[in-house]
Amino acid sequence: MEYIKIAVDAMGGDNAPFEIVKGAVRATENNDSIKIFLTGPKDKVEAELSKYDYDKERIAVIDAPEVITNDESPVNAIREKKNSSMVVGLKTIKTEECDAFVSAGSTGALLAGASTIAGKLPKVMRTPLAPLIPTKEGNLLLTDCGANVDAKPQHLLQFAKMGSIYMENVIGVKYPRVGLLNIGVEEEKGNALVKEALPLFKECKDINFIGFVEAREALSGGVDVVVCEAFAGNIMLKTYEGAGNVLLGTMKDTLMASLRGKIGGLLIKGPLKNMIKKFKADEYGGAPLLGLKGLVVKTHGNATYREIYNSILQCVTFKEQRINEKISEVIQGGSSE
Amino acid sequence: MEYIKIAVDAMGGDNAPFEIVKGAVRATENNDSIKIFLTGPKDKVEAELSKYDYDKERIAVIDAPEVITNDESPVNAIREKKNSSMVVGLKTIKTEECDAFVSAGSTGALLAGASTIAGKLPKVMRTPLAPLIPTKEGNLLLTDCGANVDAKPQHLLQFAKMGSIYMENVIGVKYPRVGLLNIGVEEEKGNALVKEALPLFKECKDINFIGFVEAREALSGGVDVVVCEAFAGNIMLKTYEGAGNVLLGTMKDTLMASLRGKIGGLLIKGPLKNMIKKFKADEYGGAPLLGLKGLVVKTHGNATYREIYNSILQCVTFKEQRINEKISEVIQGGSSE
């Protein structure tokens, strides 16, 4: 039997290598079809691995003595640290040694390195970062939240196609509804980019396009894939995270300030736990970068073993569902050049 | 003594004319320096007014038989409904009959009509909509959230100058910190617009510029005026509102689903009330449109009398602090042409 081969950046993020290695071990315990390649300084990663009783045939270490940190310039880091855990991981996609790569390391460096090192699928113009974010009803895929700003209408259309395929096949939403992020829903609203993109979206037969959507309404539900240029996507994503921090943080401070609040807080803790879980990234795995030769998944910098574990399983679905073949078909058959 | 004259759109928003008239009456009761002109169908507004024992010298009605709704095209509505409560109100700014105009009506129509009907101050290029939004530490002014997208760097610089003057003189934040909204804080990050704007902001002596800010960090505090192009501003504003709805709504549903949650919910209701108040627009008044010949304030469509009341008092501060004179000085003395 041939394994699904997944490279994992053992040195990426705040909790490396401990949580990363734990997540990788757990994933091999729970899924027989994967083989994991941990990238990082061999001695350090092996020392961490030695704490577990793991299947030695299914977890290997690829030596990568350097580490890219969040403090350095992403572009320079990718260019100069050829032996870093991230660059070595991305190379396994280019050489087809692995099917997917998971990293909790610097987002900037991963975005900078993904298309140049791992390589894009033919005719894919840009490779969007597409996190899944929770809504009142479920989730939506927000694409693009990456670093390549000032997108063209044709780029947006490719994001829509790739996002739809991902949402349908990996997340399991049939016939996903695609909305184009705008500041109003009327056709005359918006900037030059979305106005130019609108007819392309309307004509496209590969997506289930429902029109312009506004940020507030999108978060209530009713749309599965929200397409936007990366600047707007990043603002939406970061505002959503920031709003959660402000609201939950202020609520906690408020409750702790009175006895009544403290008691109430204790009582609601249980019921709220599941709710907060819904808003935590760990349960979903990371954000995919779409349109690359393999799947690259960016998890949060503070990812725990659960997010790493879920991200690895996400890669399995991606491979089993032949997402890249489907993306290639739609992008190459499409009218978006 | 000369009154500060404030026009109020008696027919704007979901709660018109009831809450609007109530807010106007309350404002005259609490502040002796204002005179209010309610615009709307004379009979209807007077019937509402007759429910109160109010100072007849200080509340007048200007007959405006038409009403602009949220369902019609903003631009057409402004053009065609010359006798609407909104257009008549905006005209009182142009003719200098009033110092300020408050409306809870269609945002689109108000934005479309403000600069064409009320008129801009000399050398002001665009008139940004600048709502105050709550952060973990206090508030920030987000400018521009309006409808004029695809701004130029020079526009952003004017937004920064006008926003600083408003924040310092109306909200009382000394030497307000100005941040330029971006998707990273490093100088090489961002789209063409913010990169071009950066040197202009750095050189400008009229603002206390602290550099690029990210949406998530801005919401934690540390910045008083966040400057952005309207598309990004609208996404940030609407996402913030949407996130609040999703979080508080989901929390309520979660608590109501169990007895323990219900009891806890009852206990925390009191302590949380003040916190939620902080996040409610009513306490702050509406969002100013800056750079017009008078102040135009947009309140929420569902504004209660409290928001109308606070918006009217906001106009008093605006006038007393001579904001428009200060804006004119800085814009005309500036290097932003």
C-alpha cells in the first residue's frame, strides 16, 4: 500500500517542537494511510520523538538544521535559509516526495516561499490563503487572506473556483454558495475590482455564485465561499479575531470584577465551553494555500497538537478527494486566462 | 444669545418619527444653547411633537413631505426627492441656516447627498464617514467607512488630519495617535495605496503618526485614529459588527439551552449590562461625515432617542470647538494638494 506522505515543519510556531511532534504521532496512531516526514534539526526532533512509542516506519525525520523565525524578513529568510525546516518542507512538495506540507511557522515566509519553492499548478495565477472561519450557522471559507495584494478580477475568479472545490470536497458542503465580498449588495456598489469581477463571476459555470455579500451578513451565514482580494480578506480575518479577543476579554474582566459575576461565570463556563471551541481554530486544522503542486497548510503560530493533528487529517482528505486534479481540470478548462 | 442650530431628519430610520422627536425634545431640555429644526411632513411631525411639553421657541418644523427609504437607489432618491426630509435637512447646511444635520436615514443616500447638497469645505477632496468604534482600551475613530472607494494617498492624508482634529476636540483625546490600516506593520507590506501614502503620513507635521497598524491589534488599543480607504474601512466596521452579533447571539442561544446556563445567564446579566452598553452605538452618538460645510452625523438606522440625543450633543461640541475652522486651517495650510 502506498502512503499519503505529509511533511510537517517540526520547528514552526510557538510550541515547536513539542506540540508539533505530538500532533504528528497522534495522527499516525489514528490514521493508517499516512506517513509523516518531520523537518527540523535531526537531533532535536529525534529527541522529542523518543518520548513516544511510535511506528518507526511511518514517521521519518528530514534533517533541516536552520529555523526561520517571525522576526526576520520573510523574503530574505526564504532566500537565505535553504536548510530551514520550512524551506526543506516546501521542497518535498516540489520534488513530489510529499503530497502535503503543514507548518505553524511564519505566515509571511510560508506565503513567500510556497509558490516559488513548492510551485504552482499549471495556469494557476495566484495561490490564495483560504482560512475557514466560523459563522452563526457554520463556517465560511475566506479566500484570499494572503500576502499578494492588488489582485485582478481573473485572480478572484480562480480563487472562487479553487475555494469551491475545497469547500465541497474537503469540508463536505455540496454545491457551495460563492459570494463576492463588497460594501453593498447592489450591482453599482463597490470598487473597480469587484465591479470588473462581477460579470466574470456571473458567467462562470463552475461556481454557484450568489452575488455580492457584505461582511456583516456573511458572518450570519448563507454563504460558503467568500471571495476577496487579500488586503480586504486580511482586514476581515484580523478584525474577526480582534473582535473576539475584545469581546471575550472584556467579558471575562467584567465578570471577575464582582462576586455575582464570578458565580455566574462559573455556571456558564460549562455550557460556553463548546461554543468557544467552535470559535477556536484547533478543531478545524489550518488554512490551506490553494493552487500549489501539493497542499500547503498554514496552522496558527500558537497551534496545539490538536490543530496539527487536524491539519494532517485535512491533508488526507485533500489527497483522497484528488483536489489538485479537480482544480487543474477546472482551471485549465475555464475561461479565466 | 445665538443658538447652535441643528437640523434633524424626523423621518430617518426604523424608529421615525417617534424616537427622533423624543431625542430632539430631550436634547433641548438638557442643553440651553441649541435650537432644533425637525425636517419631515409637517402634520406628522407636529402630531408627534404635540405629545410633549416642549419649548416652542427652540424646536421648529421644516416641512418636507417626502421620505427617502432604504429600498431605493440612493443617488436617484437624492436627485428626485428634493422635498424629502433628508434633502431638506442637507440644504439647511448649504444655506448656513443650520450648523449641523443629524439623520438616521439611508446611509447611501446621505453619503450621496452630503457633498453635493451640503457642500464641502474649500480644498477638502473627500468627506469621510468616520464612526467611533469600541476597543479593549477605549475607542478609535475609523476613517473612511463611506461609499467613495478607491481613494488616493492624498485623500487618506486629509482623512488623517480631519480625524485627528475631531478626535482631539470632540472626543477629547489629546495628541491622538494616527495609524494607517495595513495587513502588516513592516514598511514593505501592503498594497500600492498604503505604500504610497506612507511617506506622506511620515512627513506630515499636523498628525501624530505611529505607522502601519493591523486590524486585530488596533482593536486592542494603542491607536486613536485608524485611516483607510472606504472599502477596507467598511469591511472592518461590518466585520466588527457581525462578529459581535455572532458571538453574543451564539452565547445567548448556548446559555438558554440548559438550566445551568439560564441561571448563570441571569447572574451575569447585571454585570454584563454595562459592558454591552460600551459596545452599543447609542452612547456615542452617530458617525460624523467630516469636511462638509457643517457637521453631518449619520446615526444607526435603528437609533433610539438616546443615540439621537447624543448625536445632537455631539454637534454642540463640534460647533463650540470650532472644528470646521480648525479643519479649514489645517487642510488649507497643509501640503496635501
